[in-house]
Amino acid sequence: MPLPSSSSDPASDRDGEALSDAQTFEQELAEVEWSLRGLQERYMQVQQDEQRQATLETHKADVRRQLQRSSSSDLKAELTRLQAQIDALEVNLESRLFSWGSLREPFWQIVRFGGLGLIIGWSIAVATLHNPSPAPQPSVSAPQAPQQ
């Protein structure tokens, strides 16, 4: 009795599929873990930047109060430096919350469905132009003489 080859054995095929599914799952799990670590790092950075921004805003308010009491060029320079740091932090916070990578999926959905809508619209327009349906003619009745 001949032994079946491994390619025709259904059990070995299932093992290969199961191994492939397990490898795929492990790869996807590793990607999710990597994304989660990146998200945690961004979250920690955003928290630190927000705390730094609050500290700078408080210091800026103190410098403004001091500037109202005594006008000094050092205080004005300090105020300008603080404002520049606050602006840089705001840009950093906004860039962390918004990235071009986050627009990738919505962009392709717009392209896909917008393109599909255009194709359907053009198809309907072409079909309508090739087979126009006649517009119903209004019935014209003869003028009636007034009855007396």
C-alpha cells in the first residue's frame, strides 16, 4: 500500500494553514503592540508638553505683572522668549494630534467612493443621452365657446 504524499494529506494542509494563520496573527499582534507603544510615547510627550505649556503660561503672567510695575527691556525680552517657547509648544502639540499619516485612510476612501460616484453618474448620463425618453406632450384642447 503506497504512502500518501504530504501534499495530498489533508491533515498536513490544515497544519500548514494553521501555522500560516498563527504567523499572521503574531505579526499583526506585534504591529498592534508597536502601535500601542508609539501611542503611549506620544501621549506621555503630549502630557509633558501640556505641563510645560501651563508652567510657561504662569511664568508669562508673572513677567507681565512685573512689566506693568516696572518697564524693563530685560522683562520685555523675557516675555518675548516665553511667547516663542509657548508658540513652539503649541505647534508641537498640534502636530502630535494631527499628522498627514492620519489622513491616508480618509483620503483613499474619498478617492474610492468619489470616483465610484463619478463613474455611476457618467454611466447614467450616457445611458440617458443614448435612450432619451420622450417628454409627455401636454394635451391641447380646442377653445370652448362660452355657453349662454
